[in-house]
Amino acid sequence: MPNHRIIEIREHQDLMVSRATGITRTQRVYDDIRSAILLGTFKPGTPLRLAELAERFDVSMSVVREALTRLAEQHLVALAPRSGFRVVEISRQDLADLVDMRIEFEGMALVRSVERGDLAWQANVVSAHHVLEHTPFRAPGQPGTTDAWAEAHAAFHDALGAACGSPRLLAFTRMLRDSAELYRQISGRGPHTDRDVAEEHRRLLELAVARRADEAREALKEHFLLTARELDGLLD
């Protein structure tokens, strides 16, 4: 049977399974690749080849491509011209540089927002924190945080700096946070600590709405440094 006909049949099967079970093959492949990345089965920098993954998961390449595209949107996978998908690269040196940059620029955005933000900004910070606080942090048996929590976490940090008055600064802080996503997810693989991430976010909320700019910046700095410390021993 011609290869293109095999591909058509497999894609049709994927669609039928999706309709029959309500759980798409794309979601299954996404979950499996995501777990392999966060557990270290797929190391940073590992090429993620469509044909190999399609054979491994017994799905069409279009399903794999869709799953990898979603992972790229979550900043766990990178797509480079002519070289395809691969797990994003990480290192201790890159982490140190990234943390320094986030402390500097996200701290700047936070201070400016605390000083300039109006009542609408304050309400948005409170609302974003409420969503974050009530979003499940981890799914049973799954590594890293849930996608929903990651999105709520990003939205809360966005809200904190939203009134800084500089679209360029906001765009840069988002780019840095996106680059840090795999590090943040990997930090959850470390040994259990007494760290209370929810309390760290509550502290940031309280200091921001109380207009205590310098203390809020210090709390944000410690928040980033604690995540970096959790990565000790987890990076090669």
C-alpha cells in the first residue's frame, strides 16, 4: 500500500478514536512527550523527529506535529528552521543569567506598577491571584505543574507588572518568563521542601496592593531565587 494511503488511514483512525472516546490521540501524545521532557527521559536539546515519534506512539505524523506545536507554545519545545523540533536547551549558566535578568526587569516592572497602578490595576492583580490560588497545582501522577496552573501563574505575574507603562518592558519580562518555564517545571522534580509557593504569591499580592514597592521587589527576588535553589542537583 502506498505510504500516503497509510498516512490517510492512520489520520482517519485518529479522528475516529477522538470521536469515540472524547480523549484525542493528540492529547495522549502531548501528555506522554511532556512527561518524558519533565522527567528527563527526553534530555534538553534532544531532537524530536516526527517520524520516530509517530512510530513510537503509533499515530500519524500530523498528530505528533500538533502535540509538539502545543509543547512549543508551552515553551518546553523549540522549533528551529531547517532543524525541526527539539527539547529546549538549559544549563546552570543560562539559569543564573535568566534569574538575574528576571530579578532586574520584572522587579522594575513591579515597582513601576505599584507606584503608578490605579484601582483597575489593583483589582486585576487581586482577580488574577484569586484564579491562581484556586487552580490545581499538580495532577495526580503527573510531573510538573498543570497547564492550567502554569497559565494562571503567568497571568498573575503579568498582572503585577501590567501598570508599568512600558509595553517593551512587559514584552521583555514575558519573554524571560517563557524562557524560564522548563526550569520552573523541572524544579518540581526535586526532593520535597518546606517551600510554600502559594504563600509566596499571597505575599506578593499583599505587598503590591499595599503599595510597598521596595518590599514587593525583594519578595519577587526571593521568589525567583527559591526556584533556582530548588534546581540544585537537577541540572547537569
